[in-house]
Amino acid sequence: MICGVDEAGRGSLIGPLVIAFVFSRKPGLLSFIKKDSKKFSKNKREELLKGIVEKADFIFVEKVMPTEIDKRNINSIERQLIEKVIKIIKPKKIFIDLFEHSPSKIEEVGKKHGVDVVAEHKADEKYSIVSAASIVAKVIRDKEIEKISKKVGFFGSGYPSDERTVEFVKKHYEEIKPYLRKKWKTLDRIKNQKKIFEF
């Protein structure tokens, strides 16, 4: 059994971080996926998700809400979740799209539990099992963003690089407040800009 791990929403200002784990005893079954989820259209990702659900042995998804991200270090959250999953399931090998500068900390987690860890930047472009996890995480994250949009109005992608998101936060701060990562430095910058606009 091998496992691929990836997440969506790491740098987002709005909404959850979604971490996906895809498990397979026959990784070749997922070789129809060769790219990072961001390189597929929304419709293509949803189509591929159906194939992943059909061919993977099982899939585990964790949604980490902004309130939790504000309380703890985002890298520690992900490392602890990976440890929790491998303690329970013990895959032979786990492939991770590296979310830190160095793989040493996450490799230590694997060694502690007798699991081989391959943690690399751009693993979602190198290993189909990680590409599959990337697609699962992105599709689930998009659905979470759609749910929030239905409640407060359309705000774009939720990322600080999206001008629609920044403008929405400036104009509708109270409505979007429950879904914001309040300790993100980006939010401080937007709030300061908002004060300038008010004067």
C-alpha cells in the first residue's frame, strides 16, 4: 500500500486548508493522472476525481478551518495529521508534496513509524499518486469556497493574489470575517489599506 498526500488552500486568506490522502495497492491504476491539479480545468478535475474514487483503495480528507490555522503553525498541523494517518494505516511508502524547505522533519515522522517517506517539491508533477491527492484536495476546497460564496456573496478564489478577494474583504469585512485567517499578514495589510480608503 502506498499513499500520496497533497493539500489545497495553503496560502489562502479565506476558507479551509484541505489535505488529501489517496491510498492504493496498485499505484499503476492512477497513472492516467500526470499533472498538478492547478493545470487542469475545474471540469476536468471533477471528471478525474470520479476515476480516482473508482481506482483508489480509499481516500481520506481533512479540512482545517481558519480558526485552527490561527491557533497553530500550519506546517505542524500538516505534519501531525500525516503522523496520525500513518500510525493508523501504516502504508509501505508515502509520497508527499513537500510543504517545507527541508524534508527532514517529515522524514523523521516516517522513520518513527517504519514508513518510507518521499517528500519533494513538485511531487504532484512527478508521482501520479500525489497528483491524485492534489486533485481530490482542490475539488473539495473549491466546493468549500462555493459554500462560503453562497452565504456571503462571490469573493473570487479566496487567495490574496486575487484582486476580487482583496476588494471583497475591504468592503464586506464583517460578513467574511468568520471565514478569514485572521493572523495572516495579508489581512493586516488589507485592514490598513481599508483605513486609508475610509479617510
